[in-house]
Amino acid sequence: MITLKIKGMSCQHCVGSVQKALEEIAGLSEVRVDLEAASATFVNNGVDLETIKNAVKQIGFELEE
């Protein structure tokens, strides 16, 4: 499992948006987004980090480096 911090989430709608965006990426599985921890956890089966960053950016959020 990989956990990434996500900046900008403030409500359950945000969580749902991030969850959906990550679930749509082929190669990610077991996606869980946590508002309180401001994080997303998932199994990565070979997806490039830039692909994940871009999916999150397209919906208005950022990954913390």
C-alpha cells in the first residue's frame, strides 16, 4: 500500500472526487481516501507518479511532495 498526502480536501465531496479520480486510473486498486488524514492510500501496480499527480491536479487538488 502507498499513502500520499493530498492538499485542499475540505469535505466528503472532495473525498469522493479524489476517490473517483484515482479509481479511474488503470493499475490502482484498493483506493481509500481519508479526509482527516488528508491522504489517499492505494495499491499501485506500475502506475507512474506523474499520472497520479495529473489526475489529482485535474480535479483541483495537489499531492504533497
